[in-house]
Amino acid sequence: MKNKKVCVIGLGYIGLPTATFIANAGFSVAGVDINRDAISTINDGKIHIIEPGLEELVFKATSTKNLIAYDCVQPSDIYMICVPTPFKKDSDLIEPDMSHVFDAVDKIAIHLKSGDLIILESTSPVGTSEKIENYIIDKGFKRGSFGIGYCPERVLPGKIIEEFINNDRIIGGNNIETTSTICEFYKYFTDCNLHQTNSKTAEMSKLSENSFRDVNIAFANELSILCHEEGIDVWELIRLTNHHPRVNVLQPGTGVGGHCISVDPWFIVSKSPEKTKLIKTARNVNDMKPKWVVDNILSHVEAFKSKNGRDPILALYGLTFKPNIDDLRQSPAIEVAKDLSNKNLKILVVEPNIERIDGMNAVNLNIAIEKADIHAVLVGHEEFKDPIFISKLRELNFIDYCGILQD
Ligand code: SAJ
């Protein structure tokens, strides 16, 4: 197995760590991406994304030349697809955009030979592996001459290095032999249980994990709105509720963002809209939360105006899609900030994880504390949990949308 050449297509948050771990396990790995800046950064032993601990590993993998980044698919024995699968929205219809996956398959097919293996890691609708197999067969390949399987990534951005090795994996091939060959391969670079199943179950497991979390967060977000009306502290409520041995409610917040949990449930819903009312409703509840936050902030603005006879300066703390990362993709906090900016308010933003934010008046914590009249905490970054900051906030007009006072 060790002499097999591996080609990892897509060198983002999942593909780059994957290519790196496989290379450092002794395989010869070609990493492929369309982003030429990323390719040269990686070949210099550096990284184009922020992930603690990854750069050292990439440096090692590229110094040994076990990992080389290219701009096109290289002839190999094992092909791993780690490209993005976003969703496209056409009026009310939300559908996964699988164009990057099938583009990768077209490029793999040019080099595919008998006995090769294709492993899909990108989050995909149920049935995608079978679809890819049939798509390749339609190009003239014999069924059974190549293996295809689905092995979803489960890592949490910010903890990828630890979770890549240790999180259990679900592996589903198009047949039992392929599944066990993929398992053999993963044993070289993981230290976890490898659970074998078929490709459709593996695909559904990925979507179910993220939908479960989305539904649970939607429950917490719905509770937070109810509690606000009832004058109940939702954080205390959830803390107390979770003392029940069989209850574990997640935390409410500004909304659900990022490129996984706020996207993947649609992969289930778009396929069976009539049978997925709960998952769809949860998605809508979470999508509505930033709008509720905006309305709530505006009610504080109005109260300030009638008390003080002037417009307040508003400080927003945190803009990323979750705490302690630099990623703004589908961030509910950004949605809130943009929505409020369109209302002609004087806004200062504090985002310790990002140096420059275009179009926003970014300041440091101390300036925000000193200058603003209303303080809204949107993301629970570590910096905002500092006891000195919290004690200053407590003396001011502040609103906590993510429970920073609770830890
Ligand atoms: N969030 C809450 N309340 C919570 C937990 C999270 O509002 O109690 C919000 C976050 O602030 C964020 C969003 O949900 O806006 C998503 O954050 P997350 O930490 O729940 O998840 P992701 O999107 O960073 O990573 C998820 C993980 N999936 C699960 O935990 C089931 C990760 O393991 C997956 O690998 C990843 O999706 C993925 O790539 O699919």
C-alpha cells in the first residue's frame, strides 16, 4: 500500500490537512488546487489558511518532498476529492452545487486505470458515490475496474490536527472489498476506529451529524427568544436543564454560520422537501436569529435615543462565524453588522482575529469600551471573556447574545 501514489484534489481546510497527514505517513502525495497562490505558499512549506499546528506539518511534508502541490490532477493510484460543495439558491429552491466534485471526477477520469481508488470526502447528497461510479462507467470504464467510496471528514475548524487523527471515521465503499481497502489506507494516517458501511449510509451519516447539531441549536435559539419575552435568563435555564441526565441542550447565539452546519441540512431537505419539515424548520429558525438580534439591538437604540435625545454609538464585539477563528464565511455576526450599517447607525466593530475588515469601522477593545454607548457581544471570543473586560462591560449598557458571562 505504501508505494501507492495519492492525489488529493482541493487544498482547503480539509484537503490540505488530509494531504499533509498522508504525506507525513510516508506516501507520495500530489496536492491539487486551482488557487495558484495557495500552491506556491504550500510548496514553500507555508499555509494559506489559519489552523493551529498545521504549518509545521506542511513544512515537514514539503521538505521531504512527500507533498508537492500542483494546479492539475496528477496520475496516481488513489484519488481523494476534498473540494467544496456549496449550495445554490434559485428563488425558493436551495440545492447543492456539485459542479466542483464532478469537475474533479472529469479530471481524475483522464488518468484513471484499473485497480485505482476514488475516495470522496466532500459533504455530498445521498447517492453521490453511486452517481460518480455510473458517471465514470458512462465514460467507458468497466464496473468493478475501479473502487469508489465515501469517507466524510468530521473535523472541527480550529482543532483539525487533533480531530483529524482521533475522530472515528465512517467508511462506505461501493462494495465490501473497496470499503476494506479504504480502511487499510486510512489506518496509515489515523488513530481512530474505522466503521465500515455502504456509501449511501456514510453519506447520510455526515448529513445527519450536522443536521442533528443544527436542530439542537435551533431549539436553543427558539428558547432564547421565548426566555427574552418571559424575562428568564436562557443561559441559566439551559445550564439547569442540562443537569437532567438525558438532556443536553446546546447554546443559543447570534445564529448558525460557517460552511457546514448552515449548509449541509439543505442537502437532505432539497432531496425530500415533504419529508424533512423538522430539519427545514430548524434551518429557518437559525437563519432568522440574526434578524431577531438586529431588531433587539434596534430596540436598545430607540430606548437610548428617547432617554438621551441623541443617536448612540454602537459597539459590536465579534464578527466571525464562531469563537476564536478568523473565518467570516456565512457569519451571522457579519449579517447583523451589515444590516445595522444600512440603518445609518454609528457603529464600531471589534474583531481580534482579523486585522482589516473592509467597509467597517474596526477598533480595539479599549476604544470600543471608551467610545460606545451600547455594547452588543455577538461572538464569544476568548478576549471578551477576560474578567477585566467583563467587569467593565457590566458597568455599561451591554447586551450579551452568546453567553460570555456564563463560562
Ligand atoms: N453554534 C451555536 N451554538 C452551539 C454550537 C454552535 O450557535 O451550541 C454555532 C456556531 O457559533 C457556528 C455554527 O453553530 O456559527 C457552527 O459551529 P460548530 O462549531 O457547531 O460547527 P462547524 O460548522 O465549525 O463544524 C461542524 C462540526 N460538526 C458537528 O459538530 C456535528 C464538525 O465536526 C464537522 O466536521 C464540520 O461541521 C463539517 O466540516 O461538516
